[in-house]
Amino acid sequence: MTTVTIKDVAARAGVSPKTVSRVINGEDHVRPEIREAVQRVVAELNYRPNAFARSLSSSRSYLLGLFIDDPVSGYAADVQHGALLRCRERSYHLVVEPVELNQPDWKDHVRASIASLRLDGAIVAPPICDSAELIDLFRESGVPHVLIAPSAEPPDSGAVRMDDCGAAREMTDYLIGLGHRHIGLVQGPISHSASARREKSFRAAMAQAGIAVDEDAVLRGDFSFRSGLELGEALLDRADRPSAIFACNDDMALGVLITAMKLGIAVPQSLSVAGFDDSASSRAAWPQITTIRQPKAEMAAAAVDILVDPSFRKKSAGPESRLMLPHALVVRGSTGPA
């Protein structure tokens, strides 16, 4: 198998190798039509620049870091997939770095990773994107960083998010529209800012509809399947159980669904179950779970685009590095009329 070189790409595109290099490295001063032609040829020839040679010839490593608290969760899998595919398209490489903020030496580990990897940028996933101490480490090291779904947007950080408030409200309004008045809520962990946003919108939608929230039916989980099982049993093994339960992620919704099956409660005939994320678990369940499609992979890909943009690396974050991506309500078989 013949190795494709930068000269092969240049010859096919009708430009110089230097121009190909500028396009691959995301540099300025390349006409849009030339950039598009080179990118098309790169894809056609499946050209992969030599990462070692690129890093030797410049001050950059072409390596991005994804910092995340739970690398094996369904959420993390989608984020990693989106970042990996976009890094491949942009001729970058991705390294995943777990960060456990509850460990006393977590700062030492992050500092060591930043120093040894020579990162060109960092993507920081929730909930650790809300750690001011972690963001300070990137700032001190001069590492450009983009936060996914943060509760706030520091002036020197890029940010990519979805409308958690609007999405949770849309789901609550949908359940109310089905005739449900006694709706339970399975929250996420208090450390996750999205949990607070989703609960706030749930309460606002209920209030606007003139429906009192049953405080005994608002329980806090930790986004795990196990907590969905436990809290599902707490909500359903009672005489005045809700007619619908909105779980703030799909893993917990699946736990509620399994608990309903164990207790002999028919879904959706006797109970509606809704989730959030549109993860693999929502599609693997039976009935499949009504949920909010969160653009997790797309948010990670957009974070890569921001980090490799030369303008972002040269100045503080501006409007072009603060993105809001759309969500969608996905209606499936787990919800029905009250």
C-alpha cells in the first residue's frame, strides 16, 4: 500500500505543499475556494499528516485533551465519539483524561498531563466544566479550553451548550398535554448544573399549568441506572404513585422502566416514563423511551472546531466561540395519555 504524501495532495489539488500545510494546520490567508479544494482532496486520498513530523516543525502538538469525570458513561461515549471524528477530519489527535475532583491529588494529575502532553487545547465536559480550580489550571498553563454545557462562561473560555431549560420545559409541557397532573421528577446530582436547570424548568412548567408539584415525588439521583432503579421503586411502590415520571437522564429513566416492569405496572398504559439525552439505553429499552435528543457528539465536534480555529487561539473568547446547539423532543412508546 502506497503512502500518500503532502506532495500527492498538492499535485492533485493544483497548489503548493505549503498551501496544503496551511489548510491542514488551519492557518489564515488561504482563499475559501482553495481551502475547500484541498480539504476535498485530503478526504479523497485519505491523507493523514505525520503527527510527529508536524509537531517537530512547529510549536504545536496537534493534540487535544478531553477532560471528563466518568469516561465510561453513555454520555461520555457520545462526547468522545464526536470529538474523535472531528479531530480525524481536522488532522488532530485526541487523548482522554479522567478527572476525579474528589481525589486529593487531582490537581497534580492534571498539571502532569498538561505538562507532558503539550496540549494545543482542552475540551472540558460536565460536571467538571464548572470547577473554577480546574479552569484556573488551564488558564495558568496557557491552554485554550472549551467548556461543554457550563453553568457560566468565563471570558477566556469557549463554550458549547444546548438549551437545558427549554428542553426540560418542552418535555414537561408534553407530559401535561397528555393529561398528566401527578408527575414525578428524578433529578440528577446536585454537582451537575444541568440538573438544577432541568428541575427549575420542570417546576416553572408545572406552575404555569396551575399544577402543584408533589414534593415527595421529586427525588435526587446520580444519573446512574442503579439510582433509577432505587428511586423508581420509591416512587412506584406507594398508593399515590405518579401517573408519569420524568427522569433527567436516560439511564435513570431505564431504571424506572425496569422497576415498573418488576412491580407489574404497564408502560405506558398505567405509567408514562420520560428521559433526557437520547442515549443508547433509551433506544434499547422496550418500550423505547421518550426523551430529549441532546446533541452530545455535535457539541464535542463544535468544541474541536473552536479550539483549532486560529482566531480563538489568538484572542479571548468571543461570540463565535459561544455556541447553542438545538435539541429535539423524541416521542417513543414509553409515554401515553394519563
